[in-house]
Amino acid sequence: MTLKSELPKSRGKVIPQAEWRIAQIDDMLSALDFFLNPNAENPGWNWSKHIYQTYPELEERLRRLSGTAARRKAERAFFEEVLVVEHAGLEKSLEQYRREWGKLNDGIMRALEEVVQTKWSEKDRKISALVSPLPLCPRYLDSRTFLINYRFSPSGAVATSIHEILHFIYFKKWKEIFPEAKREEFDSPHLVWKLSEMVPSIVLGDPCVQAVFKCDFKSHEIYHHTTIDGRPLLSRLQEIFDERTDFADFLKKSWKFVNENKEDIP
Ligand SMILES: [Zn+2]
């Protein structure tokens, strides 16, 4: 018989598991709505061109329609058809990604805890990784869900998955450091969200992540080309990261830095 007090400390510890499946139409609609109907106040973040590059015939179809309801109906019908036509490719990628990810899941989850310096919580236990025909990879913070473009190589899918999963633990940490933060700030177009899209190439470059999956991780493309006072934005943040006393220190100092320079940040 084992007494409760003798149970190993690791008991009850959450190691999230990414569960892979093919995205259904309902998993894609809110992302489509966001991507295809860009916010007029943020023209720099218009993602519709990425969708239209992959599906030029969709742009044709939508051009002839007026009104949100008609557009949404057409978007739904279009991607219902895409899911059928591209089913074999989606299935093939699903199997590859699931196999590659399975080798890394636990190691990555532990490495993210180590670098971000917080623990996964009960609500993180299941993460949904959805293989989708969309050329963009949105994440849904509240449901711990993200979409992966099925055209990616298996290692590309793994790299993007790690980037998305970082967001989940990163915002948990953020809330611990800045308890007054509001939920909406974790999404576009808020500065808190923008910073979260700058840091992946830096945070995931940490040796504890690299030891599990060696990769040149990317932040959002736009930030790889952003300069502040003539110096690359990401180099400035990398310095703050390298000189951090702990992860909280990195968050506080990088938050201060982006606030001081928000006029120059797209
Ligand atoms: Zn991201």
C-alpha cells in the first residue's frame, strides 16, 4: 500500500497532449471571417491576399456578392467543397504530422514550461491540432486549438505547432505577471498581441527548446523587417531576452520597450 504522501511529486502534473485531426468547416469559419474581412483600421494586417493567392477563384466569387451574409454563405460553401476535393492530401498530412509530433510532444511541453517559467494548468491538458486547407494558421486561445496548413512539410508543421503552443503558455504567464491584462488584448490588433507575435523566434531559440527540436523559428514575418531607430526590432528584443534575470523580467522589459516605440511598430 502506498500512502498519499509517498506518491511521487510529478503525480497530477499536466503534460498537454496535442490531438490531431482534420479541420471541419465549423473550425475554419471564424478564422475565414477574420482573414477575409479585414479590419479597415489595420490595413497592414490584411490577410485576405494570402487566401486569394491560394484560391483565386474564391476572390472572383466573392467579388460578385454584396453584404456580409451572402459573403459568409459563399465562404462556407467554397471551403466545404475544398475539404472534399483536398481530402486525400489532408489525410496524408494528418498521418505524417501526427507521427512526427508524437515523438516530440512531451519534450516540447516540458521545454516550454522551462523557458517560460510557469506550469501548464488543467485546462491545457488537451490541445487540438487541426490540419486545414487554409494557407494561414490561426490559434484559438480559449479552446486551446490551432490550425495547420496541410501543405507544410512535417518539420514545418511541427515548427508552426510549437509556435502556436507557445502562445498558450505565454499568455498564461503574461496574466500571472500582468493580472490586470484583459482577454481582448491577447488578440489582434492590441500591442500585447503584437508583442506575442514578435517573441517566438527569440523564446524558441532558447537552448532548452532547441535541444528537443532544432529549428530556426519564425516570428510574424512583418517583425523580421521592422526596425527601431535603425536597428532590427527583434535584435533589441533578443538583447533583452539574453540579459533577463528571469522570464518575468523579459516580459516586463520588452513590454516597456514596445510601449516606448509603439508608433514605429506595425
Ligand atoms: Zn503566432
